Amino acid sequence: MSISLRPSQALQLWQQVTLSEVRDDAPDLTMRQMAILLTIYLERPPHTVRGLAARLQVTKPVITRALDTMGRLKLVSRHRDERDRRNVLVKRTVEGALYVERFGDVIIAQALELPI
């Protein structure tokens, strides 16, 4: 399936998705938090703080702060790697999977409403 959008349509879609998120009672995530969350859920595990920092080209404290927030929201969990205690593994949760799936549904619904 291929979708072709003009820049103005792409921006309108993004606006509608963000408006929908602001109006919803789901947690508001920053762009950085959303990028981290989608990386965790769309790319193959394992995910580590160090690996996420490298993937997003940010520092480990940036990832840690975002994971603190997402952990409180139960969107991800963190555990020490039993094989290498220096690593912190970031794991998916049921709540996080549902959040990401719902977000995908919002994007599809808003895209279907775009004027052609």
C-alpha cells in the first residue's frame, strides 16, 4: 500500500493527529518520548538505555528521564540485564502495546478524513 500526500496534507494529518491526542484522556507524550516509545515497540528487542541513546543520538540521561515518565505511565518497564548487570533492558508492557496500537488507529482514522 502506498500513500501519496502533498506537504500541506501531511501537515494537516499531523495537526489532526496531535489535536486528537490533546483532546483524548490518554497521556500526552513529548516528541522525544514518542520517538523512544515507537522505537521500542516497532524495532526488534532487546532495547537498552545505551542502545536507545545511540539510536536516537541523544545522551543516556535523556533516555533515562523519558523512561522514568513512561515507566510511571506503565508504557515500558526496565530491568537489569542478568547476563551483564551494567545494562538496563527496556521492555514492552501490555499498557504500552495498547497505547501504541490506539495511536496507530488514531493516525488511520485521521488519514481517512483528509480531504483529497
